[in-house]
Amino acid sequence: MRVAATTRALKVLARDPAEAVDRLRSKVEHRADRRRAAPPADAYAATEDFDAKLHERLGAPVPCAAAAEFDAEWRGLEEAFAGSSSFVGDWDHDADRGMARIVWCVVRHLRPQQVIETGVARGITSRMILRALERNGDGHLWSIDLPFLRTSWYDETAAAVPHALHSRWTYVRGSSRRRLPGLLADLGQIDLFIHDSAHTEANMRFEFTTAWSAVRPGGVLVSHDVEMNSAFAEFAESVDEEPLLARENPSSGLVGVLVKGAGPG
């Protein structure tokens, strides 16, 4: 597997030196983050009554029908990949159930026209966004992704996204540093931005700052694994928005949500 990944890396270097530079930069940033102190324990306390507060900010009732819809969609996903050994107990680079449920509710209640996500992996979040857009009957997803070079992950990039959903989907290969500014320039205002690419402090700060200026008033920014560093907490403070924080269980990544214009509460 390591030999295959190395061979693929050399092919990438020959085909697209810019992509190779992006991959090297990501490695350097990950190494730098390992030398940084972890954010203080009180920086990321889960929000009490998260669901109620999220729905209040979205102007939606609690409990909502979208939650039951999601449960059915998640069961369908698990059943669809029940025979795939790579999906069983190996979700390290995919959305966990908690992240997927939050994104589902946001899409169903916000009814976004233009959605951008960074990071695809096997496409769990992508699938849920697209299925929610399909239920809404409108909207489009752009997914910026620099796929893993490791064979098992590379070969299953976006494997969870069925072909029937591709009409609402544009896959944009490359790093967010290289692709996000141009995509935002083309789209103008967006309704929803979802970060789930490289969780380095530098990359998260870049994505939050770059995307937020294009998020419309009342629009939403969602980030997975915000506890990895202080970028999300400090960004929320810089834009004077009260973050909502939740995780499905102790082993799940902490999900952060900002609703533009919600203010400090």
C-alpha cells in the first residue's frame, strides 16, 4: 500500500506540481500543529440544549420532521455499505453520525441554493447534503477535495455518493487554498459552508475567513473537529458570533456551527 501511494505521489508531482506543493504544505502544517499546545479545556464546551438552540437560530421547530428523515437516511447508508469491509468501523476521515445529522437539519431548514464543502473522503457528508437538497427540490453542492493518496482511500473517493445525485453536485479537485477563492468569486454569495478538510490551524483559519465573507446574512458555517486547535473559537470571537458546539459521543469529533447575524446571544 505504501509503495502504491508513493507511486501515485510521483505521478501527481509529474502531472501537477502545484498539487504536489499543496500536499507538502499540508504535511508541514500538520507537523507544526503537533508542536503547538492544545487549546484550553474551556475553549470548547458543548452547548447545552444544542438542538433547540440550533433550530431556534434557523427558525425551525423542535422536534422536527427532519430528524426522523435523517434516521432513515443513515440506516439506508449503513445498509448500502454493509458488505463493504472498508466502511465497517473505519470512519476516521468521514463525517460521523453527529456531524451528518447536524448538516442534514441545517440543509433541510435553511433550504440553501448554494453550498460549499471542503473535504470529501468517501462522501458521507456529500451524500447527506445532496439527499437533503433533493428533498428540498432545489440547491447545488460544490465539493472541494484533495483526495488521499493512500490506495484504500483514493480508490473510494466519493464512493458513498450515488450517480443519481450527481446532477446537483460539482466535484472540484484540489486544495481549498487553491480552489476556494476562485469558486467563491464565481458563485458570489453562498448559503452554507462546511469545513471538513485538513484540520490544521492555518487551513481552518484560511477557510473560515475566506468563506465567511461570502456567507449571506442568516447563512451558516459548519466545521467538523473544531477541538483540534483554537482556530474556530478565535474566529467566532473575531466575527462576534456565539458558536454552537456538539458531539455525538465522546469519541466523535466536536462540531461547531455559526449562524451569520446571530450575534453573541
